Amino acid sequence: MRVNGVPWRPIRLAAGGGGVEVIDQRRLPHEFVVVPLATLADAATAIADMWVRGAPLIGATAAAGVALHMDRDPSDAGLGEALATLAATRPTAVNLAWALADMRTRLAPLVPAARAPAAWARAAAVCEEDVAINRAIGEHGVALVAAVAARKAGPVNILTHCNAGWLATVDWGTATAPVYLAHERGIPLHVWVDETRPRNQGAHLTAWELAAAGIPHRLVADNAGGHLMQRGLVDMVIVGTDRTTATGDVCNKIGTYLKALAARDCGVPFYVALPSPSIDWTITDGLGEIPIEERPGREVTHVGGRAADGRLTEVRICPEATEAANPAFDVTPARLVTRLVTERGVCPASAAGLARLFPERAGVP
Ligand code: MRU
């Protein structure tokens, strides 16, 4: 996607390896700042402190973090340290575990001297594969948008939660890929952007992306979605996912479940854009088996933004004595999901639906 007309990605690897730079997403939408990642520790901090975030981008950054460390210490111990350090950064998005397992499988059998070039090549491939996956999700998803457009006058109204946009991936986004393609193809649309408390990824990131692309959108408080759906102002919901079980239970940013409940009550289709690295084939019970990240209470007790003098700042919004709980994700049971939109096509949110599209994985833990 473009930033001020210039093609950009939220992570960029130097050709041939050796260098990584990422957009510091903590400063958007107010400042566009690109920072280098030079070490394993940099990559781990960037993921844990959410300079980068979004399941596919977490996976890509982890792969790059392993490559950075292979430049310094390609021994077995060094590989083990890289994998363990990165695995400890964030618990919910399964793309992290997926990327680390992939790197381990490819690098562990190699002699140490061969590991750094192989790691850089694989990290670059992980990035390119993500772009292709998201583009394919877009192609399948845009057909759903076009079908709505064909039977109504006026724009297709799409509601999305959090940021499953290009900033959350290497390009295109997952939930936003159908939106970008629909816009490119002249399908009139309008996006309701949930602000997504506590970190406001919708307000800070999705709104920034859509504004940059010239896509009509409006920001709404998280609590507005049910009301909009009751009034017929939402034609479809499209969200991303951090981890989806082999049976189609969807874990995504906190608040997603409430949108799915409202969508079911109002007869609004609820779609999940699902890249295959976000499928956890080892589990079948989303509520029981997916670790839900608990983040610092400060993200709830404080709100960040730009002050009138231009400074980025935070303000406290509750009494000094009030403590906060901050579960970062929730699980939407498969029964509330209308369809999963994967790179291989659209399927019911069920074991059978996923097995039909990914027969090589069905029943393989
Ligand atoms: O805490 P975040 O910002 O990493 O959470 C991101 C989400 O919940 C996204 O919806 C999800 O990772 C899918 S990104 C394509």
C-alpha cells in the first residue's frame, strides 16, 4: 500500500538480508516513523511493545528476528535462544509459533555457517507468502462484497474491528484486502471503523489506512455496532483473527465476540478473513485452549493521543485508585461465524469446512 504516494510495507528486509526496518505503529496516525531492528532483542521488543502488531506481521517480524540473531550467533544455542526469546513475546497470535516452528524446521538441520543466509531467505519468503495469501483472501472476499453491491442501491456498509489492515500484515491486510480490491474495482463502499479500546487500533491505524486510500469510512465508538446493525446500517462485518481452531472458533481482538452476537441477532453476515498461518490445527476448543493475552492495565486507565500543542501524550480517564483488567482478545464460537474467507476460498466455520480447503492438514496435529 502507499504512504503519500510511495509504496510501503510495515516491515522491510534489506535485499540479501542483514537489515530490517519497521513502521513504529505506536506513533500512528500522528507521526510516520520508521525504525531499524538490529538485534534479536530489538525484534522481541518491537513485538512485545507493539511497535509492530497484528498476527501476520508478528509472524514475519519473528522470522526476521531469528535471521538477525543468526548473523551474530548461528550455533545451536543461538538458534535456541532466538526461538525462546521470540516465543515469549506475545501469547495469542499463533502466527508467532507458526513462524518460529517453520524457522526451526529449516535451520536446525543446517550447519551453523549455513544458517544466516537460509534464515534471511526464509524470512523474505515468509513476507512474500503473506502478501500472496492476503491478496488471495481479497479476491475471495471481494466477491462477497460485490454480491451485496449487486442487490442494493448505494454503498456497501462494512463494519470492521481492530486493525486487520495492511499495517497488521506485510501488505493488503486480511479483513481489508476485500475492501481495497472493491474500492479499486469501483464498488461503492463505506466502512464503519470500531475505535477498538483499549489501544484504539481502529481509530489509530484502520482509520489512517482508509483515509490514506481515500476509502469512505466513519469512526464509531465500540459500543455503537449493535445499534448500527439494528438500524440496517451494516451489510456485513469482516474481521481478522489471531488464532482460529481446526473447528472454526475464532480468537480476535477483544470485543469481536460482541460484534458477532449483535450480527447474529440482526441477521448481518459475520465474516472472518483467515490466512492459513492463523489456523491452529492442534486445537478444537477455542474457549478452553487459546491463551488470552492479559496486557497492562495502563492501556485501559489511560488514553493516548496528540495534544493541542502537537505532542503525543497520555491522559488518565479514571480515578487514581481504580485498577483495570485488560484481556486483549476474545473467542467467537464457530456457530456465530457466517463464513471463513481463506486464501483457498470461502468455507463454513467448521472442521469439515476447513478440511475441505486444507485436506493436507485435516486430522494432522
Ligand atoms: O493486539 P493486536 O493489535 O496485535 O491485535 C490485532 C488483531 O486482533 C487483529 O485483528 C488480528 O491480529 C488479525 S491481523 C490481520
